[in-house]
Amino acid sequence: MTSSSALSHLIHRVGSTMSNGMASALKNGGEVYNEEVDDALALLPRYLRVYVSHYHDDFYIAKSFDPRLVAQLMVEGFLPIAGSSRFLLPKLHLERCVLQLSPDSKLHISKSTRKKSKRFQLSLNEAFDDVVKGCHKQHGINWLFPPIVSAFRALQKETIDYGDCQTQLVENGSFQPSGTIPVRFYSVEIWNAETGALAGGELGYTVGGIYSSLTGFTKEDAAGSVQLAALGKLLLQCGFLRWDLGMEMEYKRQLGAELIARTDFVREVHRTRVENKDLVLRCNGRRNAKEIIDFDRPDNDATNTKRRSGAKHERTQKDGGAKKRPHKDE
């Protein structure tokens, strides 16, 4: 199936499986006449309204967990979560907690975290299932139901096998794709450097110059703060512009994040998904967290110049490497 026909096929297939109530809500564009819902509908691209509708507040709803739909929502600024094993509940926060990385990074790392970071190593895409298990153990199922885990796993596998997951660039008001946009999905792991045990991790994805954190866990003292610090510096090292942290929480504020209106966030997603679509998050195996955190310190310039140069030319499979994507007829 060609990339352009895949979206049309998905729209038809998902639309045909929608519940009567959802289909009814979508008649005439799903319009409900109050200011809040009109604003929510304005942020939902017309081509997505075939199979996604506004639910309430900053939640939307769809009766499909197709990985292509999940990825398509990502490139429109939605955070895909599940309300149950039956419904996808994409969220578009009224205010998004976002940390600026470039220009003028606002990432804050405490002296305590920097000191403890030498005890840990960071990696990408080594232990997706273990990270999911860790999230379930710490938070319960919460929104991480099996169908959305399966969708995330499929997106991560495509990232590992082919370097990205191709989605459609569809301008608002149109139903015809005008290009493709890559989404890249990651599990992020933090390891105890001495024992080799998994100490924490998270799931996330990139669209253009924005990395979005979905959910995470920690099971060792300081592992969570070190993972965030090392990931933030890795994003900086790889040239990312923004770190999307979802809903506001105090620890995110302490990290340096600020609230931005969802209209501004969506506008930024639409800009960067085209301008910065070639940015790739890479770690090249397990790396000491302190070395990552200190990569831009003056006494570490020589080491990191060599590492950055190597990273430009080396794409490991685990970091999103480079099989040839099969043609539809292969």
C-alpha cells in the first residue's frame, strides 16, 4: 500500500467501525455550538474528523488503535493515550508544559543530580517491554492499556527497522496528502552502571525538533532525576528545539519547563515537523549519564567533539537505523 493510499484506507476502515454514537457526533463536522468545543474542533484537522471527534475538555476520542492513526495524531500535536482497551483518547492540553532547548536552553540540572549521574547509564530502544512493565508496576495500567502498547511497539519497531514511521502531511482544510512527515518512537532506559539492572525509563517520540515524553517510571533512588537530566542533554546534543512534557507538574517546572497555550504548541509542531524533520535522537549504545550531562562543559570539549562527529555518521539499528523500507509490492 502506498503511503498516500494508506491514509485513505485507514479513514474508510476506521470510519466504518465507529460506534453509532460517535458517528452521529461527527455529522456536519461534529459541531456542537459552544465556544470551548468550537475551539477544540478548530484544532482538529478536517481529514481527522472522519474518525476522531471531540469528547470533552482537552480530550478527543476514536475507536481505533491503528499505529498509523496514532502516528498521524502525533504529527498534529495530540498526545495519544487510551481511555480503556476500546477507545483511544488523544489529548490536546489546554496548556502544554514545554521546555525550551534551543536557542538558549532553559534546562536546569541540580548539582546533586549531576553528582549522582556517574552511577547510571542511558540507552535508547533496548528494553521497550521492560519499560512498559515498570510503568505498569509503578502507576498501574492507568492509560497504558494493551492496545496502545501494541501500537507504540509497532511504531518503535518501524523506527528501529527503517529509521522512522512515515505519516502524511495534510494541510488543514484539505483531505489530500502533500508530502510525508517522519515520526520516531523510543523507549529510554536508565541503567545501574554497577549492576546492569534497569533502574528506570520512559516512552516518548519525536516530531521534527520536538521530543514528547509519554510516561515513565523509576525504581532506584536518583534514577528518575538522572534519566531526565541525561535525556535533556542528549536532546540538546542531537539538536532538538523543544521538550514536550505534557501536563504541568512541579518537577517539570524545576527542570525548566514553562506553560504554553495549545494553539501556540500546535503551531510550533506544524512548523518544526517540516523544517526539522531530519533530526534524529541517537545514543549509540549505553552511555554513562554523567558524560552525557557534561558533554558541553569546557573540560569535555575534545571528547564530545569526537562523539558528535561520530554520531553524524553512525546510525545503529537500536537508535533508529537504516534498513530499506520495502515497497508496497515487495
